[in-house]
Amino acid sequence: MISIALNIISGLFVGIANVIPGVSGGTIAVICGVYPRLLTVSSLNFSEIKKDWKNILALVFGIFFGFLAFAKVVNFFYTHYPVYTSCFFVGIILGSIPFLFRLIKTKQNIDSPLPKKILAFILGLGIMLLIFFGKIKYGNIQNEIITEMSLKIFAWLFMLGVISAVAMLIPGISGSFLLLILGGYASVVNAVANLQVLFIMPYFVGVVCALVIASKLLDKAIKKRPQILYSFIFGLVLGSALSVFPNKPQSFTISAVMILLGMAVVLIFTYLGKTKKEET
């Protein structure tokens, strides 16, 4: 029962993260310990799904509920309190660093020498630095809400769904931020928040198609080269703190409290995860 509840809550965080520009749903999945399970369901690995269907169903429910039900709520906080909301997620990212470091050490693989792991880490960190500088350059881009459907808009929304799905599976990469850069963030969030099926449909079709293909590739990587993959993820997650951190800090005290609160959330999840493993 505890396991199902944790997966629902983890799914909620993953779903909510995919609404916020700069915050990676993949990062939250890794932090919550549900990343392998996310790849399993996304790749439609039915043999593995049958073995763990209760937890997977709970995770999927949490993701969809978090994405749909919290679109307006998260959008409100991110619009009215962007600095403090961002600081909270920075705390989550920073709090996950010890967890990720332990994860790399426990994923033993004789074919993963140290130089390869260092190279994977640098590559992940480098990608996030590029995105960070992209945020500085494109962070103030204005997104217009599209109100009329056409074949061109349908194809555009489909491609936005593909981009969002791939970004969701790769920790450190924010699908929402990529949508912001491409000018589609406002249209997608508005469609989800107001349940505009005509605009949601092509977006989610793109999401589903991309999830199945991309997740199969990542699922193979996590089984064959776990240390290298998690070293790459470590670099992505560490670098994502720069991308999420607000450009214009406000109250130092409140910002610090929000960062500490985010770190506390990770500690709670880590503790509950350990408790669950000990019980099983």
C-alpha cells in the first residue's frame, strides 16, 4: 500500500514538473526512484508491466492527474511567484545529488571504466550549460496562444508533443522550456488547462509516439550500461540547477527557505524509499 501511494505521489511530481519551464520531469522521476519504471511503461514492455502492474498503474495515474489537474495551479504559482517556485525546484535538484552519486556507485558494471563515466558526466553537464545560455538568450520570448486549428498547426502541435516526450524521458532536459523557446508553451498549457480537446489531441499523439520509441532506446541503455547512463544523467541533473535557478533573485531569506524545503522533500522521499525496500 505504501509503495502504491509513493508511486502516485511520484507520478504527481513528474506530471507537475512537465508543466513548468526549466524543470525536467525526467529529473524528478530519477529523484523519486521511478525512472526505470517510467521507461518500462513508456516502452510498452508488457512482460515487465505484468510483473509490476499495480505500481505502474499508480505511477501513470499520478503523472496524468498531476499534468492535467495541476496545470492551472502550477501555472498560477509560476506566473505570480516564479522566483520562489524556481528556488523550490532548485532545492529538489540539489537534494538529489547525493542520491544520484550513490546510484552510480551501486550500479556496478565491469564495462564502465572511470574515463567513460567522467566523459558521460561532462557531456551531460555541457548540454545543460548550452541550455542555460539558451535560457538567458530566449528566456523572455513571448508565446502567443493559438485559437484556430489548421493542418499546419496540427503538425506543429504533433512535433511539440514529440519534443516534450523525448525531453520528459531525459533527466535534466525540460520539455516545457523547449516549448517556450519554440513558441508553443502558452498554447499547450492553455489547451490543457481549459481541456481544449482539438488542440490537446495532436500534442498527446506526438507524446505517445515518441515515448514508445525513445523509451525503448533508454531502457536498453539503463540495462546494458547503467553506470555510464547515470553518470550522464548526473551531469544533466547537476547542470539543470543553473537552468532552473531564477535570473532575478528576490528575498534571500524566503528563497533560501524554499531551497531548503525542496531539499527536505527529497530527503523524505529517500527515507520512504529506503523504508519500503527494508519492508520488502
